[in-house]
Amino acid sequence: MDVLTQIKADHDNVKSLFAKYKAASGSEKTSLAQTLIAEIKAHSAAEDASIYADYSKFGLSAASNKREHAEINNLVAGASASDDAAVTKAVTTFISHSDEEESQQWPAIKAKLSAGESDALAKQFVIAKKSVA
């Protein structure tokens, strides 16, 4: 397993759910909002427990990522599934954060992450995500 592949799949899943959310209405939109909120919470917790735990080994600091996760989690905590503006703000903040991770941080991680470390982190990520979901 590759940790960045696992994380990218999560990022893409949220983006896909958000596209469906924007096109939905009524109970479908509410259901998608609940799913988005749950996915974002689980993703943030899983990253914090896995890849961010030792970000310094990649020459990176996880401090800004953790602050962004705290901001996203606060937005999610305050988002009712029926509050379109709050859900949209939480998801767009998450997407901005994930795009920044992929473009600005992942090259450094890829350069220093061995296959064995990636596999171990991927397993930690999956386990942590399941424990929150």
C-alpha cells in the first residue's frame, strides 16, 4: 500500500462527493452533506495519526497542516447538514488544503519516503480512518 495513494483517494472522494452535493437537492443533498462531514472528520484524524506524526523526517513541519485541520474541523463541527453555506465553506477549505498538500508537500515526501515506510503509514492511515468513521 502507498500512503499518498490512500490520501489522494480520500481527497478525490471528497471532491467527487462535493460535485454531487452541489448538483443535489432535498434529502439527497442533506445525505451527501452528512457524508462529506463524516469523510472530512475521518480524513483529518487519519492524517494526524499517520503521515503528520513524523512530518519532520521529510523536512516538513506539520504545524500548518494541523492548524488547517483544526480550522476545517471547526467548520465541520459548526456545519449542519442543512446549512449549505457552512458545508460549502468546510469542503472548499478542505479542497484548498488538500490541493496544497499534493502540489507543495508531496514532492518532498516522495523524495524521502521508502516503500516500507509508505506501506506502514498507509496501514496507520486506514486504521485511524476506520476508528473515526
